[in-house]
Amino acid sequence: MGMLHFHPHNVHRVRSEGREILFHVPTTSLFEIDDLDGQVLDLFAEKRQVAQADVRDRFGDRVNPAEVAQRIQSFVDLGVVSDGRELPAERPPVRIEAFPLTTIVLNVNTGCNLSCSYCYKEDLTAPADGDRMDFATASKAIDLLLQESPDRPSYNIVFFGGEPLSNMRLIRDVVAHAEPLFAARGARVDFSLTTNATLLTEPLVDWLDQHRFGLTVSMDGPQALHDRNRRTVGGQGTYEVVAAKARMLLQRYRSRPVGARVTLTRGVTDVVAIWQHLQQELGFHEVGFAPVTSGPMEAFRLSGDELTTVFENMKTLGRRYRREALAGVNIGFSNMHQLMTDLYEGRSKALPCGAGVGMLAVDKAGALNLCHRFTGSEMETFGNVDAGIERAPLAGFLEQRADRQDKACSTCRIRNICAGGCYHESYAHFSDPMVPTYHYCDLMRDWVDFGIEVYSEIIGGNPAFFTDHIVPRRAFGK
């Protein structure tokens, strides 16, 4: 053989319970490797450029040369080793020519009856000043969804706010319009919303249940933590009313699992205690955590040390997730569920999410926003429900974001899982959605390494957990 070159950016090794897992970065595939594989990789990692003499010096007569050659060839096939010629592109340059929308987000009201101190919504208003979307705008948004993707088997309409339940008249009208419209096409339509729960009543819960809404409740944990930031316009804590409404909801709701979304702000890092209260005591099916690391209100951002603590606490909860999963039990930890889903499905992402491609958000005026987080911001919009998508600017934005040249992402080992991170997170932190979320790259790499360990142990010890608990989440749009 001639001189062989090592490409470390295409491979990552993770040890788990005495086993060694090879993470193939381009495809996000996982392989268990044996001691000989490890020794071959060690040689390439040390030398970077390996000649036949190096192989002889390392293995001598200890190992059959044909066996070593076979292992080297397997790494050549994976693009981990090459003969010095330029490797084929990991994927062709992203070219956006169509926008296969399956989800439309309707920003039904900018008004909210709460005044949560950390809210990122840039168009948020008091209830009396809320800008409510009208039915004409909503129906045009649905028409746009069908125009862009006329033959899909299923679609999702998301109601967002403010507090979306404060515009129930529109929500009811949209459901009454959409259900027969999609049924006539032989398609399914799902509805979903995130609510602060304060406006829920038993009749409303029963109506939402009848129409199989996917529901998420914003709740930050036990009373002392929840009431720190989630308050009424008058400054009163909302835990007691939200907890009572949540218990009523969870008792009555049957059509789909109900989750909780937790916002972690400065001084709030005890992931395990929050999960314990929301999942084990109140009974939410899943609990997901969103750390605040960006935004104009610095007082609410987690400090660097706090963010590290959050990830360590998430790993603590992740170890419990692993232990229970091996016994076939789902503890409802959404962040770990999502990582397990990515690894199980072998997703290799060019873009971080479906924003702009499979999903667009519509504001009160009918403008098309990249996602719901951008409504009301100074970020450019990409058309409107009357004229349609401004295809060239939106395609150009997405193609530029997917281009990893001259970015640290180009050689990052989680580049095809993270794909540069959330657009709005970058916009809030760097004032530029094109900049990857560099401010927590190291923590994300460590989190993915931890996820690989957990995944390898569960898939080895109880693979049925994935078919029983991970795969069904996809049916609910998770």
C-alpha cells in the first residue's frame, strides 16, 4: 500500500461499559469495534500518515497481515482513511428548490394574560393590546400549506401566542374549517399548541381532547421555582392555578400524551428535582428543558458555570433514564428522547430543523417568518399568505446557513446532529442567525458523547425500548 492519511474529523470513539463505540460522523452511524480495530485507529491517530512499514512495525507477526489489511480497508470505505486523494464531499451543496411544508404555525394572538419575566416573544403585548389573527389570514395560511405540499398524507397546524387560548374563537374556526378540508383530500391534520394552562376549563379540555390536540404546558417546576418568573401581569405567582389546571387536564385528557416545557434561567439548574415534580408528582408524560443562554435580558441568562451545571444535571437524569430504559420503563425525559431518536434513526442533518423548509410561521399580518420565535423581531420575513413564499431569498438564506465552509462546524464531530444549532439562538446571542451556536459547542459535544454511551447500552441491553417508546413518538410529531 502507499501512504495512507487519517481523517479524524470523520470519526469519534466513545467508551461505554468496557465496549468501544465508533461514531461515524458523516452518517451519524454507530459501530461497536474490537481491540484490533482500536489498535489500527490508534496507529493512524498517532501517525496521521501511515506507510506499510508503520503497519509492519506496529503489528509484526502478532496479527495476520491480511486481517490488518481488511480492517484498514473498512476504514477506507468509511472515509476515515484515504490514499491522500481528496475525499468525496460529505453531501452535495444544499440547493433549495421546493418548500415541502407540512407544518404551519399561526401566531393567533400577541397578547398574553401572564407577564413571564424571561419571555423571548418580541411582539408580546398585554391582553387588552393583543393583535389577534383573523380567520381570513389563517385560512390563507392553510391554503399556502396545501399549495406547497398538495399530496402529503398528514399535516400539522400549530397555534401559538402570546397565550394561544386567548383567541379560542379563531382556533375553533380553524379546526372547523381544516378538518373537513383535509379529510376531503384523504389527509390527516393534527393540531398542537403550547399553553400556560391558566385559561383551561373542563369543557375546553374535552373539546381539545375531541380534536386530538398535541398539548404542551409551560411550567417551570415546584412552586418556588415556577413563581420566580411565571407571574401575572400584576406580579403574582401562578403556580397554584397552573398546577390545579394541569392536574385537571392530565386527569381528563386521553387522546394524546401531554408534555411540560421548562425554561431554565439564572439560578435554576436542578433538572432532577424539576423533572421529579412535573413527571413523577404531577404526571406529565414528558418533560423537556430549555436553558436560557441568549437574549436581551442578561439577568435571566444562565452563567457559564450554571450552564455546565445544567448539563451535568441532565446527565444525572440521563443515567436514571438509561437505568429505567434497560428495565423497559420510560421516564419521560424529552431531551434524552430526542437524542435517542436522532441516533436510532441515524439522522444526518444539513440544517438544524425544518424551519423554512417544512415549517413556516405566520404572524397577525400574514407575513411568513422563518419560525414562531422570529415573529415580531427585526429578522427579515419571506413573503406573505397573499403573495406566497419569496422563494429566492428564503432558499438563499437556507443554503448559506447549510454551507459549512470557513466555519468550525466543517470538522466538528456533531456537525450532522447539531447542524449549527438553532437559528433564533444564534440571532439572540450574536444578532446573526448565520453564526453557529458557538457559545455552547463544547457542552453539546459532551452531551452527544453521553447520549452515545446511553444509546449503546440500551440498544445492547433492551432494544425493544426503542420500538416501544422511541418509535411511537414519531406518530405524535415528536
